Amino acid sequence: MFKISKNQRLIISGILVTLSLILRFTIGHELITNIVMIATAIVAGTPILLNAIAAARYKIIGIDALVSIAVVGAMLIGEYWEAAAVTFLFMFGDYLESRTIEKTRSSIKSLLDLAPDITRVIRDGVELEIGPEDVVQGDQVVVKPGEKISVDGTVIEGSAYINQAAITGESIPVSRSIDETVFSGTIIESGYLIIRADKVGEDTTFSRILQMVEEAQDKKAKTQKFLEKFSKYYTPGIIFLSIMFYFVTKNIRLALTLLVIACPGALVISTPVSIVAGIGNGAKHGVLVKGGEIMEKLGTMRVLAFDKTGTLTIGKPVVTQVKSYNIDEKELLRIAAIGESFSEHPLGKAIINRAEEELGPIKSKPENAEIITGQGLKVVIEGKTYLIGNRRLFNENNVDINDIEDYLNLEEEKGQTAVIVGSLEEILGIISIADIVRNDAKELIANLKSLGIKKIVMLTGDNERAAKAISEELGIDEYYGELLPEGKVAALKELQEEYGIIGMVGDGVNDAPALASADLGIAIGGAGTDVAMETADVVLMSAEIKRLSHAIGLSRATVRNMKQNIYFALIVAGLLLAGVIVQTVNLSFGMLIHELSVILVVINAVRLLGYGDKGRSKKEVL
């Protein structure tokens, strides 16, 4: 059986409707003109009628049914031009709408394009080319410059600069070498790697992102669900109203016009197209939003809670200040590092790292060492006894610390941990250590407030002084210190009772209970983190916390865009109905305006794809 494609049908009906117009205004032969118009209506209207019949089998009466009834009615009363114009305009509008919607999915398609076609593996000493789906866990995967990585794995040989934009949204290449993790979907820009495959196929981070983005598009916003319910009852109501209108006016043409004009096409599509565009933009910028309802909720949220360690801070203690007394700073660091080489404490590692940065590798070991729980270390280095620890350690050993108390208090008020270094006779120095605040954290907090977040709270297991210092530094409104995981959950419940919808931002690992209990869980640096990918509602694939302001701003823009589309659709529908009632809008003109309104709604939504791109303000009102 001969089949006509959608595009071919559009071209044929376009030629026929143009020919009918020419015939109508030139030779004016009514029979020939009518035949061409009827042919146009049949070519363009057949798929519309078939769709209406198919939907009716499932007790669905949609826009296709309204148009079909109107066209059949127009044919029966001899309004062939109206029938031809309406079917062609409907088909042409559907074509433009489809093309425009496809554009909203461009970000997701660009992700799909990053999926590798082949993978090189070494098996039994031989390099083979296989499909990515055939790679098994433990395979050695070879990746050369310009090629895509097909697995999540660990580098076992080589070094390279990798573009991780598909995962993190960040286009600046990052360096990766032996024992470091790489992700599927990323591209080697320069260098050469052999990777041990840790996760393959559907288990890779890239595959899971694609799956979640696709699933997100199917998760509808509350507004969308309402509009679909509205349309379900609205469409049959319009059919009934048109029948009543005919009985009152006895004007079949007017009743048919009302039938078509009242179609809620632009209204029904107003929300889903905005949601798809917003999710697509997020995917492009390394922000995974898991559905329309999440996007809508994120756009209306006004209170946000943050974890501290690993979220607002880098999550790794570092030496921030070295103060020495009667000794060179480098010598102080050397002694402290030698002593701490006996300890596994994170603060000790921070001291060693700082010493090795300034002095090179510290190979010396203490001749004798004793760990004193809750106090610090007592070590013998080069025949001399040193103390490395807190106040209690020095008080227990009768070393006077009165002269440094003011300095210790000052450092601790700033949220620093002060490690005292001295001998049995005197204080040699103080090394301040802290989990330092991310460079962009202060800017982020300011941006969030400018985006309409009314209250920002910090929840941390750290001590009160450290919590206070960081909250004051960043401009955070309120803080809760010394919280266990269950304490964070309890604090969130209190905030929910007081403020309503609460978002929780964490690193996705130790914050899993809080992320799950919040109205919105937002995970920072979720690339490759199973807990973050599964638990959080919004995942920022990069560790760059500034992407949160893009996520919030994007959600605000998406909600605005949805409202704009809804209001526009309602206004156009109202004006057209008014025009029909006063008999200034005919069937073909009304259909033209109706289809244009649908296209304009889609075009407005497409603008969301450009949100946050270079050269455009994130505060731009869409």
C-alpha cells in the first residue's frame, strides 16, 4: 500500500491549497476550484480524522476531534475553502510545533551524540575494537586523543586532559592520571589513557544521566497535571456548547467556528514545553532536575538549608596560619610534620601536606612517639622531646600557655583548630588548621538572595564557634551546630513546619538522610556518586557550588515562562471566542490565529535553552 509521509503530505496539501487560491482569484471556475479544495481537505485532514478516531476508542476527545467535526461540517454545508484552510493550517501548525519542540530537546540530543560508537580493549595482550555494550567490568580500555570514554573507571596508565562537559557541564579540560577516576561520555582532548573498567553499560554515570533526564521529562509538574485534567473536561464541554450555540443562533458556520476556536491547544502545551526546555538547559549545564514537579517546586522555593563540610567548605582540612615563637616557621613545620608522621589524624595530614609543599618530602621519623588520646602527641625528635596538641597536653606537662591564650581564643573564634607545638620548656609556635570555605561560596549566597531565597540556614556537625564563624563570613541567616545526621533531619522538620517547602543542599554521601527528608534534596558534585544520583531531587554534577545559582535561576525562569505561556494562551482564547460571538472571526482566520498562538508558546519556551549562556544575564526575565 502506498504511504505518504508526514512531510510529503504537508508539501502536497500546501501545493493544493496554493493552487486553489490561484484558481479562486483567477479563472474563478467554481467546480474545479472546489475539487482542488476538497482534495486539500482530504490530503491534510485524513491523519487528523484518524487520530480523532483512535483517541475516541480510548474515550479521549481532543483537539483532533474538534477540528474533524468542524471540517466535516464545513464540507457538508459547502464551505470547501474553510475546510481546506483549516486542515492545512492545522497540519502546518503541527509541523512547526513538532520542529520547534525538537529544538527544545537539542541539549538532550547533544548528550546522546556523546555516546561512543566503539571501544578499544586489551584482552590477552591484544588490542580489540568492540561495541561499548560488550565491555565487561575489569576490562582494560584504551582511549586516544579525540576519542570518547565509554566506561566509568580508574586510570592505570598514562595521563590526559579530559573534557567533562557531558557530566559536569564544565567545558574547561581537567587533568587525569594514574589512580584517578574518569567517567563515560567524556572526551580526551590530549594525552593517552588505559582505564580499568569499574562500571559499564547502563551502570555508568553517563548512561544513568541520560536515563534520568529522559525520565524527568515524563514526570509532570502540578500545573501540567491540572491543565490535562482541565482539557479532559473542557473539550467535551466545548462540543456541547457549540451544539447549544447552534440551536440558539441557527448559524451552523458560527457553531463550527466556535468549535475550532475554543480548542485549548496552546493552553495544554504551555507547561510541558517549558518543562522540557528547562530540563534540557539544565542537562547542558551539568544540572540534573528530576522532573517537572521538581522544577516547579524549585522555582517556588524560598528557604534553603546547607550542609557545611564538603558543601560550603572544600571538605578537607588545610593549614591556614603558622605563627612561630623563637624559631623559624619552616623549622616549626618540619618538627610538627615529623611528629605527625606517627599519627593518622586528618589534622596531622594537613600539617604534613603544608610542610612538604614548603620543604619537600619529609622522610625523617620520630625516635619515639606516644599518642595521648584527646590531647595530641609526645615525640622525641633528634634527641629532644616535643609536644604537639591542644591546651590539655601542655597543661598536663606543666608548660605555661598563658601568653598565647588570647591568640588561641582569637583563632578558635574564627573557626580554626589551633595546634600548639612546643618543648617541655617553652611554646615554639601555633599552627592553625581549618576546613576552608569554597572560593565561590560567599558569592553563591549573595546570588541566591538576589534570586529570591528569603532564608538561608546552615546545618553542621561542627562545633558552635566554627559554625558561627562560617555563617557570619558567608552571610548565612541562621545556623545549627553540633548536629548528628538525625539532628539535621529534626532541624529540617522544624524549618518545614515554620516555612513550608525547604531545600537541602549537601554532598550526597553523609547527607543522604537530610536530602531524602527535605522537600527538595540538592546534591553537590554528584558525578559518579550513587547516593547523590538516587537520593537527591536535583544533582549538580560538578563540585562547583556556583552551579546552584544557575539551577535556582533556571527554575525561576522556567516557572515564569510557564505562567507567561498560560496567560498568553488564555488571553488569545478569550479574544478569539469574543470575536466568534460578535461574528468578526471566521473559521480559517480563527484557525490561523490558534495555530500561531501554539507556535508562539513553543517559541517562548525555546528561549529557556539559552538561559545562562555566555553573554546573557542569569537574572534575565524570560
